[in-house]
Amino acid sequence: MSDRSDPADPARPAGWGDGLRFAFGTLSVLRVRVERWDRAAAGRAMAAAPVVGLVLGALAAGAGALLAWRAGGLPGAVAAVGALAALTRGLHLDGLADVADGLGSGKPAEDALRIMKQSDIGPFGVLTLVLVLFAQISVIAGQFDASTVRGVLAVLASATAARCALALGCLRSVPAARPGGLGAMVAGTVPPVAAAAATAGPVLLFAAVGALDGWSALRLPLAVAAGLGCSWLLLRRCVRRLDGITGDVLGAMAETAATGTLVALALLG
């Protein structure tokens, strides 16, 4: 959760510190003071979003590992997934449900966006949430049952991949679907080079970690790449159907990347 304030010097170029504060302030419940609330800082924030994923993933993985150690893989997985939802106030899950309802309606862009903006949840949203949460919990439980380290790395990889997807969703070539809101604030703010760095960094990190743990060095990065590929397909679908992105689309991309990463880990394990 953020404490927003106007920048002391609006003409000052946004730095990475501004971006990190913006990222933690908008993507987590952690209390930070956001000193820049503009598109320049938003671009930095979306490129730095994987750092938020690593921090939140570490917190959730710790909670999951503790419960898995005492009670088994399934309770540990529920704790990890629940912790991630609590640390974001369910922001991405809410976006996933809204996008499922909007796309599932089969209606034109304007009507689909109106459905997504409504506060209630429809049958497509409910079904999607149930399936996604079941997939995430079942895979993480299997990883914790295999070993605590694998469970922790699965949570870290999925949480980080989810935030990498945000950089892809905010590429400069991707427009906003409607004016106003967080989606319009961050849409089109990330240059391709920054998006490539935001995704390549975590992939290389997990390659090194996987090798140190005795796995194939390709297992974790391939899973992250698969998750990001799934989120990219969703992005293309949303841009075609909705003429751009919204905050809900970014949330749906994050959950899609996380779930795709976990499913890939299960298939590669």
C-alpha cells in the first residue's frame, strides 16, 4: 500500500528508486512512500516489477515452507498461494476474473470493458479462478512434497514470472484500452530494451539457482519462459478484442504467467 505524494521537482527525471517505490506501492500491500506518480515513474516501475515478485515470492515461499515442513506439501502450497494473494490484496486474481468475464461474454470491446469494470463476478470468472487456484496449489504441493527447496523455488519462479509479464504488457507498442485508471497510466511506458532486461535477468538468475541445486540449469528458466509465453498469448488476445490493455488485463497476465510457469515445472519435473 502506498502513501502518495506529489513530486518535489516534477522536472526531475524519474530514477529507479522512484520506479521501485511506485512498483511496491501499486503491486503490494507493503507501505512505501510513492514520490513520483507519473508515466515516467510508471515505466520504471513496470520494468522493476520482477524485484517485487522476488520479494513477495520469498515471503510467500517462507510461509509455505514452514507449513509444509510441519504439515505436508498441500497445506504448504495453500499457505504460499494464500500469502501471495494477501500480499497483493488479490489484485491479480481480481483482474483475471474480470478479464475472463469480459472475454467470455463474446461481446464487442465497449461492452466487454463495461463487464470487466463491474464489481461483481460472473460464471466465467468463477470457473477461471477455481481452475487457476487448483492448478497453482496442486503443482506447488507436488514440489514441496519432492523437497522443500523445490517448493520454495517453484513459488519464487512463479511469483517473479508473474511480475515479468507486467513489463511485457506495458511495452510501448501496446495501447491502453480506455482512458483513466492504472492501465492507462502504465500502458506503453516500457521500452523494448527494458522489457528484455526485466525478463532476461530473472531467467538467468533461475538458471544459476537451478544448476546450484543440482537440477538441469534449463528447467526453471524454461518454465518461466513458458509462463511468459502464455501471458503473451493472452496479451495478444486482449489487444485484439479490447483494443488495448487495462489494469485487469495486466493482472490476468500476471496470474497466467504464474500458472503457466508452475504447469511447465510439473511437466518438466
